[in-house]
Amino acid sequence: MEMTFNEMLGMLSLVGLLLAFVSGFPISFTMMFIGLAFGYLGIGKLVFYLMNIQFYQVMSDPVLGAIPFFLFMGYILESAGLMDNLFYSIQKLLAPVPGSLYLAIITTATIFAAATGIVGSSITLLCMMAGPAIARSRYDIRMGAGAMAAGGTLGILIPPSIMLVVMGPLMGVPVTDLFAGAVIPGILLSGIYVLYSLIRCFFWPEYGPPLDKELRAESIPALIVDLLKGVVPLILLIGATLGSILAGLATPTEASACGALGALLLVVCYGKFRWQNLKKAMYSTAKLSAMILIMIAASNFYGSVFSRLGGAGWLSNQLVSMSLPPMGMVILIMCLVFLLGWAMEWVPIVLIVLPIMMPTVKALGIDPLWFAIVYAVTLQTSWLTPPVALSCYFIKGCLPQWQLSDIYRGMFQYIACQAVGIALILMFPSIVTWLPSIIGK
């Protein structure tokens, strides 16, 4: 099929957009500029009305109001040091087990991922807590770095994931369904990380011997007290917040507001409330929320221009004409997402690539909920793959004495675990769809 002038403009705009991202240009302003430039060439002054409408729709969407509340919840828990209590309690519980430090890192990261979707904060805190313990306990730096990087990235997948909140409106899938669909895959990935660490340390104990006695609990009652103080309150807060969403008792925005208030009360009860921490959490929340919402609005504007030019329809027709079966098309798209993750962050891959692929997904009758979670799990890998492996740079920044090559080698071990998880989700879609189907009854 011959390409029209407007379709050619659409595809050129997409190429220019990707090149600009790789070159390091700001995401939001790049999308707005290219959308305006190519849109004006193709549809004239209508592009300005299109921009106004798309920005208004995003800013008036109540679902996106959950983003600042979830961010505040994570920042206030982080600033109060509650993750420290969580980590050291789990470390004492698992101390006699080979590889226990890796298990404590992954378990802590999994629980904290359900309290906040802020990956950078999780990895930074894990480095500060576990880095000295790894050196002191003679654990393998490579596996330690891999465990921190992989565990920390679970925050991008496990609810309340900010990425899932962003994906919902883009795909037309309720955020509650995405949250429910991501729970089991998130736990599955965490379990695969734990299983790998256990097996590796069982056959090669030098990678992770049991922890020294001074790092263990003094007694069983002392251990129980530590768990009650460090683990139970945080799990109750997470359970109440996510449980109310999954049970249909509250919308994501309502539950996130209650979760933010609950986190603040929890900090007060622990005696960790500080006005400077509250000020810092509010500032960080406002800054990151503004950045995310502007990027979403800019993405919607560019996507509408791309569709109006006919680029989305042309690209969808080309993909459908390949006559691949639905599973083959999903695998092809996931390979593309994986490759893009080597050069870009998750934001442009979600905001640009996902809307472009949705017409093809709908044309082939692929379940959008299952596709969204497969997409999210594949995209999680972008935090672990160089050269834009952000997890690596968080670790290197916190632990500068660790060699970059060692960090990369450790991360590649857990990328293999990630690949196993993706393969299982592809082969058994019920891993994603079972919980939403139960909750929806």
C-alpha cells in the first residue's frame, strides 16, 4: 500500500522523536515540539486545538490524581526510615539460611514495592542498608548488586505502580484491573529471584554463607518483637490500601489518599515524624508528579497528532499484513520493547510505543489486560539492561567502591530470571487474568 503524504509525515515524526530521545533531549518538550511541527505541516491550525483538548483531558482525569498520593506515601515512608526496620527484621529472621542476605534484600524490596512505585528510592535505600552488610558478611558483590537491582525494579510492576496508573488511561483498561493483574506476576518474579539465590548459595556456599551470630536475633521473643514492629504495620497499611482497590471499596485515587494519610499516621506512631521530612516529601511529590503529568499530556497530544496524520493506522496495517499469529505478534512487540529498553527509559516506551501498538493488539483480538502486564514485565527489564540501566547507576552512586563491571555481571544473572518470568506469563496467561476474573465476580 502506497504511503500518503500525511502518513509519511507521521512516520518521520516518530523517527525524529526516537532519535531525539536517544540524543538526550527532554521528553515532554520534544513530544510537544515535534507534535506541533509535524501536525502543523499535516493538519494546519487544527493542531493547536488538538493540543488544548488533549492537555485538558489529561489534567481533568481523576484516575491520574492517584499519582501524587502514591508518591507521597512512598516518600514519607522512605524519609522516616521505616524501610530500615523492615530490612533488619527480615535479615534477622532469615540469618541462618545460606544466601539470607540476598533473600532479605529481595523480600524487603518486594514489600516496599507495594508501598511505593519509586524505583530509585528503593534501590538507593537497599544499597545504604545492604551494602555494608554484604562486605561485612563476605557475600558476593555481583549477586548482591543483582539482587538489589532486580528487587528494586519490582516497584515499577507491583501495585501501586505509577507505570500501571499511567498505562490504564492510555490503553482504556481500568487501573484496578491492571493492579489485580500485576499482583501474581510481581510475586512470581520475586519468587524466581529468591529461588535462584537459594539454589546458587546451596550449591556454592561461598557466594552467600549464613550470617554471623552478631547479625542474628538475640532470642525468639526478640525476633517476634522486631517482626511485629518492622513488618506487620507496613503490611497492614499496604493491605488496606491495595485491598480496598482490589475489593472495589475505593477508587485508586480514594485509596491512594487514604494510604498517604495512613503512612503519615504510621510515621507519627513510630515517633519518626519530622517537619523537614514532611517538607521534603511534599516537594519531591509535587516535582515528580508535575513531571509525570506533563509527560502524559504531551504524549497524548503527540499520539493524537500521529493518529490524525494516519501514522498509527499505516503502522498497524503493516504489522497485521505480516500474518503472524497473535502470540507471534506479541513476542515480536516484546522483543522491540526489550531492545528499546537498552537505549531509553520506560516513560517514552510507554507513552509513545504503547499507544501505537494498541490498534494492532485490538485487530488481532489480544486480551489488552494480559498484553499490558506482559508489556510492563518486559519493560521492567529496561532498568537492568545497559547502557541506560538506571538501577546500575543508582547502585554505583551509592556504592562507588563497587566496580561497574561487577554490577553489570550481577544484573545479567537476574535478567535471566526475568526472562524465565516473562516466558511463564506468555505460556500461562492465567497468571495475569485469574485474579482480575475472581475479583470481578
